[in-house]
Amino acid sequence: MNSASSNQTDTDSRRRLVKAGAVLLVVLLLIGLSVLQDHATKDAQARKNPTALAFEKTPEAWLAHPKEASEFERAVAERKVSAVAVDGSLVLYTDRQGGRASTRLIDCGDGCRNALAARLGELSVSNGFVLTSIAIDARTPSEKLTQALDKAASVLASLLPIVLIVGLVIYFQMRGSLSLGRTKLADKPTTTFKDVIGADEAKKALRRVAAFMQDPAQYAAVGAQAPRGVLLDGPPGTGKTLLARALAGECGASFISVDGSYFSSMFYGAGIGKVKELFTRARAAAPCIVFIDEIDGIGKRSRGGEPQGGEQEQNRIINRLLVEMDGFSPLENVVIVGATNHIDNIDEAMCRPGRFDLAVRTSLPTPPERQALFTLYLAKVKAAPAIDVASIARTASGMSPADIANCVNRAAAYAAEAGESVVSEERVYESLETHQLGGEVSASKAVITPQTLRRIAFHESGHALVAHVLNAGTVERVSIEPRGPALGVTYVARHNEEPLHGEQEMRSRLAMMLAGREAELLAFGNTSSGAADDLKRASELATSMIGSYGFGKTFGLLSMAGVPRDLIGPDVQKSLLDEARLLLEQAQAECRRVLEEKNDRLHALAELLLGLETVSGAPLKQVLSGA
């Protein structure tokens, strides 16, 4: 047994001994109190006379025959009473024939000097009856039960706040050790790496972990250290959880899933108990993958200064996690997989080799991977035949697998709402536009005048025509339906998604960005504010081409990103902006040339948009090519 397991066993043993001792002490105290009460009762009974004891033994025999106070007074006056027992205003008496009865004397206050209650002592001597004092419970069984319930309710009401506080403390203390027990250990996943589309780099790295878990002895035989932790880092929705499940399925391991906030607790020490319980369960289920989603939620340990209460508990949780990971033996066959979108928020000690040995980056899918994902999710809904999945995948640049799944699901919802029996390509594009433009069709559509709608049609047609002629990309779809802040949109996908952009491609994209404004000028003789975002993005690209990419003549190979700010004066800024402006003017001239030469196509596309609002596929290609 390793040292970490031994220390944990000793700690658990000490806790059990403390709990047993506390329970034994409470039991002994209760027994002592019971003995003392019994002894006091016997002492009081021993001091009473036989007459009092006889009355107190079975008071029901007298209480069962209640009489009026006047009858008792007459019996005393006629010397028919042999024994009288008094408990406050209650009187039990026995007559000379052995009859038993009870009554209650009327207390008329200190002014009643001749009251019977005050004269009983005198009358007992003169009339020859025995007088004694007793203490009995004169209530009926139903009265006893009612009063007992009332008293219990009163006591419970006074103790309720204390009971609630103690109960909450016990609940939250116990939850640290019981919550994982209530979470079922997942069945061994059947998902494997074959079920994960894309993520080839991540799968390649994780196959090494799977190989170790399938045969750890092979690695130990040559002295190789077993991987203890894998850190999956990447944007949201890129399949980190799916990869962790696939890793478990690939090597036939059990799978336990928690998240970073699972270890947090409002009670001191509960978080550490959760860490211990998690690793105990993992070792018992080995081979096992422990997946901690959003592991950055555990946070970092505080540095410098005196940590506050919450920070101290967080430090202890992280320290315990590190100790548990260090305590793995080479053949325990447990691997921790952590997933995060913010790797910088993870404590440095957790990221060092020997804990999280392997860092795996997940990235957004490539066009072929997006095409495969759309094919996968469209197969799960009732999709129309002959959907151009390749075109949709090109248009869906930058979408994660989770985005694609949500996009197809939303398209199916649109089809259902429209009463359609299948999910058409148009519904998929509608869903895609909702995702990329940030909303459904805007309410501003109802207030757009025909003149403004015509201007928007020429604006978008200018973008599409110049992008097609100058080969800035593949024009997939043009729409003049307003969505979010955009009054219209032109989808232009790159021919490929290589990380490098050539100078000619960027010049073509500059011309494409300016083409909407130039189309307005050509068709109406003036422009509008609709080109504001186009001009902003074109200015950013032109400035980067001159100041960062080395495409200008003034600065040559000099990059402004590498020049200290204090050396960039007004003259340098002016030179940079002048050349960027010259680049924009060249792009403007180029897009104007295209629009003038292909003016018939510009008008044809604008008229088609005014009629259909959205154009894609074969009709769009025919208009752009002039067929």
C-alpha cells in the first residue's frame, strides 16, 4: 500500500474512533440521568405515609366518582368520612362504608376564614377522619395525550431553529462523502475514437494513453512512467467530453465524470473529502478514466499575503488533488482527464509533468470534417435528399461540432413549425444564418421601404459579383433579409482554409469589401451608411497589409508590431495611413472596373434578389457567370 493510501486509512480510523467515543459518552450521560431520576423518585416515595401511598397508588378509584363540594361538606359534618387526601383544591375521600369519591373545593380567597379547605385540619380531629396530603395526576387519558402533544409541539417549536441548523451542518458535512456515492459509476462507454469525427491530433495523442491502460506492465517493464493526467484544451464545443468518453471506450475503462465546481463547498473540509472519495472510487474501479470538466473552476492557489477563509479552503483542495495524483503507483491504471477553455487559470503545479503529463489541443473542424459532421447530424433528422452538404460546410466556417449539431436541430425545428415533412437545404441555411448573424429575421424588415430594399439588393449584389470575378472565394449565398444588425449578407467561403493568405487573395478581399458601396454609387449616384462596417474591416486589413505583412513600399520589411510605441511618431503614422489609403483606392478602382464591365450581371442579380430575397445554388452561379 502506498503512503497516500496509508495516511488516508489512518485518518479514517481516527475519525471512526472519535465518533464512537462521542456516541458512548452521550449514552453514558443518558444512563446516569435515568439512574439519578429513579433514585430521587424512590427517595420521595419512601418518605410518604401509608395513607398517602394508598391514595396515590390507584387514584382512579376515587376520581371515577366525582361529587359536589356540598355533599363532601355534609358528609364531614355528619361524621360519615373516614379518610381525606388533599392535592390543592382536589379532595379524595373515603366514607365509613368504604365508598370512594372525589370533589373540588371552592377557593374563595383569603377573606373566607370559615371555608372548608381551611378547616379540614381542625375537622379531622373533631370528626375523627384521617387527613393527608398527596400528589397525583387527575387528568383523564385523553387529556394527558392532548397536553403531552401540546407540550411536545411547544418544545419542538422552540428547538426547531437549532434542529434545522444542526441538520444542515450534518447534511453538508456528510454530502462531501456521500454525494459521489449517490452518483452512479457510468457503465463502460461504448464510444471509441472511430465515433469521433476529426480531432486527429488529439486522438493520436490519446491513443498512447489508451495503449498504456490496456497493458501497463509493458510500459513498467522498460521503466516508462505511466501518464497520470491529460489536459484537454480548446474552444467550447470542440468535443473534449466526447474524446474523454472515447478514450475510456477505447481501452475498456470505467468512466467517472465531475466538474471543477464539484469540489467547492460552503463547509470547511468538505471539498477535501470529495477529492479523497473521488480518488478512492477511481482506484476501486480501475482501470478508470476520471474526467474533470471545466477543471479551471478549481482555480489557482493564492500567492503572497495571508489567504482568507475561502482561499485557504481552495488551496487545501488543490493541494489534496496534487497529493492524490502523486500517490498513483505505476500499475494503478487510473488516468485523470481535465478539460478547460482557459488553461491560463489552472494552477502551475497541476500542469507540471508527473501530474498532467500530456496537454492535448482540440481545434475547430476543417471543411471536410464539417461536411462529415453535417452528414452525421442530418442523418439523425428527416432530411430532404440532394442537400449540398459541401456548400453548407464551406459556409459554416468557424463552427464547432456543438454548433453544427445545434444548427441542424434548429433547422428541423423550423421545418416542423412551417408544417414541412422534411428538413430542406433552405431550412439548414436559415438556421445557419441565425447562428452566424446572431438572430432571427429582424423586425426592421417590416419598416424597410422598397427604395431602401432596392439599395440593399444592389449593395449585396456588388459584394457577390466582385468576389466571384476577382476569385476572392466561392459565393455560396446572398440574402437581403435583415438579421441582427445586418440588413443583408453575402456568404463568401475561401477555396481552402489554409493558415496562410496570399497578397493577391487579400487584395481581392479588399475589393470585395468595398464593392457594396461602389455598387450603390454606380446604381444610385450616392451611397449610404450601410457600408460603415465594410469600410472598417477594409481599413483594418489594409493597415495590417502595410504595417504588419510587409506588402507596402514605405516600410518594406519593417513591421509596426515589432517597433516600440515610443518610436512610432506622427510622421510614421501618417506614412502608414497614406500607403494604406493608397491600397484602398487601388482596390476601389479595381472593384469599380469589374462592376462597370459586368453591369448587366449586377442588375440581374439585384432584380433576382428583389424577387426571391435569398439566392443560392445553381441560380446564383448562373447569374454570376452570366450564363
